[in-house]
Amino acid sequence: MVNIVGPSLLYSRPLFHGNTNDRGGDNKERAVKDGPDGLNSGTICDFFTNRHLSNLHKFLIMKNWSVSLLVAMTSLVAFSQGKNKNDFNTLLWQISGNGLQRPSYLFGTIHMICSADAVLSDSLKNAIQNSDAIYFEVDMDNLFEMLGVVRKMKMRDDTTLADLLGKEDYEKVKKYFEDKGTILPFSILETYKPLLAASMLMEAGTECESPEAMEEVIMKEAKRYRINVRGLETMAYQLSIFDTIPYKMQAMQLVKYVDDADKGQTDNKDYNTLLQAYKDQDLSKLEELTKTTDMGIANFTDILLYNRNRNWVEKLKTILPDKSIVIAVGAGHLPGEKGVINLLRKAGYTVKPVPNKIRRSNQI
């Protein structure tokens, strides 16, 4: 079992073929149905909403939990099927061919990184400036959608952590949250789906003074050129995924994380390894880091990752012919036989690596 700060920062997690006898396990069918894209509000969410929902999104993307988008403490399995071999490492890819008049670009993000490292390359900036739209996993610029999903963060049937854990475990988790200090009080977080609540620990535990999501940086750049922001799926769809994962299982993963932290087995080492691989733009290494998993989580791989990749590519087939876009999704979605790069190639597109050299302000 892996910790909470693992690969899930590299992708959002979807659904799960859960046991319908467990709380949350009977909502699979509803969760699979993605609603229509919300209208672009043209408004950047206020700090609380944007940061809070962004944290959740970050974990969906990390993949410590093959199942947990945001939090869990595991890693997806069987994610290394086919390497993308290049002469250089990169997170930026050009999409052309298959009748496209103009190229589009695919970029792998990470949902939490120190602001000093949240820098865009000239190549990516140029792609953004010349694009017709930016597509994230969800529309981060849709205020109405983001506010509308807040209620979906809570567990169904007024369930709380106290209903899922014994008194000793409950008090242990409560103390850990209160000692750590999170954006929201524990009295609210204990009503959230446990993996979402756990995501609040990620930012509180980071060594960064000002962690940031790469999506936020890209969105700011897009705003400079009045580029529209869209989503490949809705936030409501992502959050509904947690209802397909038994709440009890989520709660026990949270307890495991707290136990490991109390023993000094923090996830900083794993996170630092993941972060370095991201900074090195090494997709093969990122793919390798996602192979370790709890066997109970392995069943979630298709719903959390592969199905979403396929859905995105199907949607992109309808978008790419008419627009030049930048697609910015968690880097964990890119590599592998069932990754977005390979799926686009199978759909007839030419997908080529683009140098993505970062120039920092202190460099000449």
C-alpha cells in the first residue's frame, strides 16, 4: 500500500466496480454518466473555492490510490504497458495528421508543485498563445460548476467518519487533522468522502510555502490572451467516483495514512521521488512509480484511469478537427499502451514529442 502523496498527483481518479453491499458501492451506474460541460463563466473562482477544489483534483490525478483521485494512499497497478521512447524527456507533445489543418498540443500536469517550480516553457507558452482553447480534465474556470459540486463532496445518507470507524481510530484521525491544521475544520471534513478529506492533508503536509497546481499556472497564461478554458469531463463526474468506492475502504485507507505518519513513515520521500521524475519530464519513470498498489485497489484501474483516457480521446476526435487546442491533463494519463498518447496514435493522429525546456528567471 502506498502513501497519499504518490502518483495520484499525476492524474484524477475515476470510478470503481465496487461491492454494492458497501456504503457508496451502489452508485456506480450514476457515476459513470458524465453530465454536459458547463458554460464558461469567464470568472476565476475565489481563493477558497479554487484552492479547495483544486486540492481534490490534484489527488484525483496523483494515483497513489488506483482508486482515489485525491487521496488514498495507494498506487495504480499495471500501468507500464508500452514505453514512449524518445530521444529526450518531455511533457509536451504535438498532435497532427489525420486531416488536421492545425496542430494541437498535449501537456502532462501535476496537481501540486512548489510555486518556484511551476514554470511554463517557451514552447508551451507559444502553444497556449496560438490556441483556440485550453482543455483541462475539468473546466477550472467555471465558477457555477465548481460551486455546484460542493454538496457532492459529502458522503450520502448523512454518513460521517464516526459511522465508519471504531472510537479509537476515529479519535486518532480527528486529532491528526486538528494537529495538522487544514483549510476546513474537522467537523466539516468528517462528513466528506474520506479520500476527499484526506486530500486536505496533502497541502498541509507539503514542504512548499506556496504549493500550486500547474493547471492554475496554465489558466493564468491563457487569461493573458483571452483563451477560453474548457473541460474534458465535469467536476460532478469526478466527485461521483468516490461514491463508487466503499466509504469504509476509504476510511481505512485514511487510518493507514495516519498510522504511517505517526510512525514517522511519511510520504515525503515518495513525493520527492515523484516530483523529481516530473521535473525531469521522465514519463517512463512516472509510469514506473505507479505500479505498486494494494491488490484491493487494482480493480479500480479501468474506471479510474483507462476508461477516462478512452473517453477523453473519443471527445477529442470531435474537437481536434475544428480547433487548435492545448490539452493539459495529469502526466500519469499520458504514458503506456492505454495512455492518451498511444490512444491518439491508434486513432490515426501523429503525436510527436516537443522540447519543453524550462528557463527560470535566475537563468541568463
